[in-house]
Amino acid sequence: MLLAVALAVAAPDDELARAAATREVLDLGLDAFSGLAPESDGRAAWQLGDCALAPAAAPLLGSACSPAPGLRWEVRPTALVEVGDGTPDGASGDQRAGWASVRAGARGAMYFGPMVLRAAPSLGLDVVPGVEPVARLDDVWLGYDSGGAWVGVGRQDRWMGPGRSGTLLLSDNAEAPWMVNSGLDGRLPGVLRHAGRFRAEVGVGVLTEPRADVSLPGALMMDLRWMPHPVIEIGLNRLALFGGEGRPAPDLGQLLVPSEPHVEDDPDKLLPDQNELASFVVRANLPLQKWLGGPFGHVSGWWEYGGEDMIVQDDLGFDLPSLAGIGNQYGAEVAMGPVVVSGEYTQLMDDYFRWYVGHRVYHEGFTQNGRVMGHYGGPDSETWAGRVSVSGDAWRVRATGDRVRRVAVIDVQGDNVNTLATEELQLRGGLDVDVLWRGAWLGGGYSLTAIEGANFTAGNDRIEHRVVLALRAGPRWAGGR
């Protein structure tokens, strides 16, 4: 049961195993942080050494559950067939272009003591029309993971925050950046352990996908969390772009603490510059199952308050960086018996600052291949999202829906923001079914999307369909010595 701590926080609950573990963690009020990196699965296996959790969650862990020394490995095949003209969000940047897409791959992991190697390669075809081959490596990580500390290198989706539909800074909506990351997770020694659980992680890497502004910009990720009690979580997140091909890098002090976030008197854009995102996160959870028993589950609420860009304010005689271009995400969830209902509102529509894009040097901002690295709503958007799921030990049926309003900003002059006359409005509903059958994890779904003013063009209205059949995790092949 305790290993559910890792599963719950490693990624959003859009997969059956993670959803089952997330439910268990919140119902029982375990001290699990929200939205950590994928290696959390393996890390908690070493740290907690317990795999007695919901049956739906167990197939994802496999060899990570065994604390036995020596070499251990596992491989699980994956497959996907998708038909329709809809474009998926939250697919690690996989555009799945055209009217049909096919993917075949595997999830593999190898453990040797505290050393971990994890990879998820896939090959496929997109029918566009015409057939285009696709090769992907969405997840690969090699590192040292002792339980309370880790260091490694690779690329992996991150989910920095408690949001269900997305997070403001980093999610699985775009290609994950290549990074070297290191962190600590646990309690302080001695009497200080009563201060709660802490987590700190830093990662530095590069955005390798082609860009039209600055090629190969550096990326810095910082994530600080504190859980003084299992009912409350507080976090500070930061994501920055710097340097890049043909660009000078800022000095180390300025990179770590951006005390001069705006470059003045540099019309030729020759001086070092940084593009910044940061957010404050708070999540509260009432574990009703733990307190009351019976059919009660949990009641949770969360808030992420973020800024696109920074300004310097004078506080008591000190120049301190502060958030500008404010964005917000509010969410709530209620679980009772087999039913979980959640709703979320995300607002990324500032009057002056552009979320994700439009920086004076890094025009494409926090995107990879045109997809935003944070919330799928993207720049100048307002999103309502909800979901209702009903689940058992080895199955789940989930209905989802969202409404996304987008505005096209074409020019900002002083305090005047000029936009196109037509807004884009997207309404989407979907139904997904996941089943655990003979050790294989199967999924299927359908979504229907209605778009008004597509591409901000009056009268450009359309309906999109999307049908998905997936082998999310097939039979387990494993071994060791």
C-alpha cells in the first residue's frame, strides 16, 4: 500500500494504475507529494520496499517492487491504434498527424543496486494522407537512486503540480527536455523530522527540437516542496530558458537568482537574457476514508499561482524578483465509493504579458515543436475541465469534458493589447475505458470536439473525432540474478 505514494505522484492520473494509486494515497492521507518525476516509481520501491497496493497499480511496477540485490530487469510491450482527425493533448508531444496513427513500442527498466536504466522507445506510422514513419524515445533515464537522493540524465515527462488537466509550468503536453537532474526527498534528522517532509530537485538541460528563434537554448528547472502535514502541501516551481546557440549565457549567480530579469539598453539583443516562469502551489486534502471509513474517500482542493516573466520590486530596501503576467489554476476533487469527480479552471490571459511565448529573445518561449510545455490551453487562454470516473480493482470508466477559449494577440504597444476580432472556442467530450486482463493493461476511448472560429477565422467551424485502442502495458517479461 505504501508504494502507492510513488505511483500517485509520478504523473497525472490519466492511466489506470496511477489513478488507482492516487485514489489510495488521498483516501488514506499518506504524505505523498503531487506531480513528481517518473523515476519516483523506482525510488519509492527502494525507499519503502512494499508493493501491497491496489491490483490495478501493481503491473506498472514489476521489477521495481523487488528489493532483492543484483541485476533485475523487465520489459512490457505497448501498442496504439488511433483513427480520426482530432489532435491529442498530453501525448508527450506526439502530434499523431493525419487521419490514422499506429505505434508499437515497449516500456523497459533495469535495476542493479541503486542504479536505474529506464526507456520507452516506439516506432510507428502516420497516415497523413501518404504514410510517414515515426520513431520516438519519449522516456529514457539513467541514474543513481538511493531512495532519499538521486542523480541522473535523460528525458522524461514531468507533472509539476497537483492539477488534473495540466500544470502551468511543465506537463506532458510537449516533447520533454533532455536534462541532468538531481534531488533529495525525505525528512530532516532528529527532532526536526517533525517539521514534515521536504523535497528539492534541480535540473539543467537543453531544448533540442528545431526552433525559429534561438537554437538549443538551455533550460533550468527548480522544484521545492514542503508537506508539514499530510493534509497540506506547499511548493515553489521555476522554469527558465537561457543561452543557446549564438547567445551568451548569464553568470551563475544571475541564473540561480534572477535579480535583473529585464535587460535594458540592448537594442541589438547582444547581452545575456533569461526567459522565466515560476509558480506557487498549495494543495489540501481531507482523507475521509482514514477519518470516517465506510464509502467515504477524500475531498481535495488545489491552487497554482504563476507568473510569466519577472519584475523587480523594492521590499524594505531590498530588490527582490517578483512574479508578473499572473496566471491561476483552481481545482477540486471529491471521491465517494467507486466514483471520483474533479473540476478545474485555468486562466492564462494577462492583459500585457504573454504566457509561454513572445519573449524579446526567445520568441517561441516554452514550446517544443509548436506545443506548449505547460498547460495545453496555451497562450491567452481560459480553460474549464472536468472528469467523472467509476472504477473497480481492475477496471475504470471515465468521462471527461473541457471548454477552452483562446484569444489571438497580434501586437502589444505599451499598455495597449491588440487582438484578432475572432476568438477560438473549443468544446470537447470523451469517454475512456481501461481494463486489466491477464496481466495486460488495455485501454480504449472516443472523443468528440467542436471548434468555433478555428485558427481565429470567422466561420471556420468544424467537428473532430478521435478513436483510440491501446495496449498500455502488455505481459511482463522479466529476469535477474
